[in-house]
Amino acid sequence: MTDDERRRHAGAKQPLSTRPRPQMTPVLVAAGLVMLIVVVFLLITALGYHG
């Protein structure tokens, strides 16, 4: 049994409505921050090149 399967079995015992998956929120926040940084960086470089 892999770690992913073990995690899925452990999560299945708890109701999903009362307890959202705890590992998803930090991943989403990190992805959002990375996207923001990339977008800002691209905007600054684009403005720098055109300006």
C-alpha cells in the first residue's frame, strides 16, 4: 500500500463536510502566491522592456 492509498483510507474515516482535506489549503495558497509573484514579475519586466 502506497502513502497515497494510506492517506485516502485515513481520510475516508472522517466526514468530508466537517473536515476538509488539510493538505489542500497550503498547496492552494502556495500556488496562488507563486502565480501572483510570476504575474507581477512578468508585468514589471514587460513594462521595463516597453518603457
